[in-house]
Amino acid sequence: MLLLLHPKGRIHVQKLSKQQTVFLIIFLVLVWGINWPLSKYALDYMPPVLFSGVRTLLGGVLLLVAAIPRYRRLRFKETWFIYVVSAIVNVVLYYGLQTIGIQYLPAGLFSALVFLQPVLVGIFSWLWLGELMNGLKVTGLVLGFAGVGVISSGASGASGHISIAGVLLALGSALCWALGTIYVKKSSAKVDNIWLVTLQLMIGGLFMTGLGTVTESWSDVEWSGGFIASLLFISIFVIALGWLVFYKLMDSGEASKVASYTFLIPLVAILIGTIFLHEPFTFTLLIGLVFVLCSIYMVNRPRRLQRSSV
């Protein structure tokens, strides 16, 4: 992606080719899908709050490599409030609830519930951003909430591996991510995307690491080779490179495609969790997941543009 600076200071972005777009979307779906079962594995070796803080802080430090050359776009004195609010919603609350909640649910199920986020974004965009709410979106919203109801109703009958607390934490994580997305969308014209992600990860990561140091114990961390490899993979590919790819796609005008393809991420997580972590996959769970994933697709389905004659 080539960034061109307009004489008046505006940034023009050269769009990605179709091949680059497809490659980056596949990369994002696979990496963010792998993140869920891998995070659950890593939590066997590090307490949840510390893990949430360390992985986001490390990801933010790695992103400094991309952010520092753009130091003139930081304007911290004018925009510090945006970075702090974004860190609270998108890191402290989103990653905090996510890391704690995934201990109560299978990784695939938890990720599916968290990816109700696009459904919530549809509601909030309609309420606060003035975006249109068509019949397909309304149907998708109803279907999504029906899916959550099916999943929750089957929680008590799934051998104790699925809990209501886990469902609520997953929905809380989705809510925080949706609110953070709307907030960033409204503030995007005031801040640089790379600096926004870098500082929200560093601020949120420092807070969560400090909180974990006070409430948990570093002596409980098992620094095994597998855990270190998982932590590095999550910090580098899921958090640092993942968010860079996400914003690269958005900057090149591919935000709608990213949104419409995120429904694949829970499927990747469920597949990996079932095969490698031997997590249960019940019929009730299947029905609920189908509802949820169909909902996410319907809400985020790009509208077909009508051809206009010249």
C-alpha cells in the first residue's frame, strides 16, 4: 500500500490489488481464527489478567516500529483523550473480558458469540451514525439474538463445559468491541490509525499488566516452550500484524469486505478447537452457531450497487 501526502496534508491511499486483498483477508481470517483456541491453550500457563496485559503490551511495542516513522501524525496533546478511551474500551474491557471468559467456554463457541460484534455495530451505527437499517439487517439482528438464545438454552445440558457466566462475558466482550468500533469510527478523522492501535495496545497493556501484577502472581506463570511460542505468535501475528492488516484493508477501501468475511473467523476457531483441543460440538451448539453466523453475514452483506447508464 502506497501512502501519498497531499500538499494540504490529506493522505491519499493507493488501493490494493484484488490478489493482495484476497491474500490479506485470508491471512486475517486464519490468524484471528487460530487466536481463540491458542489463547485458551496459553491460559493454562499464565493467569488471565497477566496474559491479557502481556500480549497486548508486547503487540503495542512491536507496532512502534511502524508508528515511529509517522511521529508527525501523533499530535498527542490534542488527541490523548481518544487514545485513552480507545484503550479502555478496546483493550482493557474487550481483551480483559475475552481472556477471562474464554476459560468458561469452548474457544469456538466463545469466538462465535464475540463475533456478534458486527450485529451490535449495525444497531449502534443506525442509532448514532445515521446509517440505514434495511429489512435484511433487521432479519439478521433477530436471527442473531435467536442464536444467542439457543446457545444459552443449551448451556446447562452441555456437561458443565458451557456456562451462563461464559456466555455473558462473551457478550460483554462483543459489546465493548462494538462500542470501541463506533467510537474509533467517529474519531478516525482526528487520529492516525497506526498510532491509535499502537497507543491503545500500550496504554491498555500497561494497565492490565499492572493490574495482573497486583491481583495475580508471576510465580504462577509456566515459561514452557509451547507457551512462549503461543504468546509470541499471538502478540506478533494476531495483535500486531493482525491489526496492521485490518487497518491496511480499511485504508484501501476494503472495510466492507473485511466486515462481510469476519463470519468465517468463528468457523476456523471451532474447527481448530474441535480437532486439536477435543472440545464438544453438540447439535444445539450447531443450531445456535448457524443462526449466529447467518445473522452476522446478513447484517454485513454488502449492498449491490445498481449500474447507472452514462
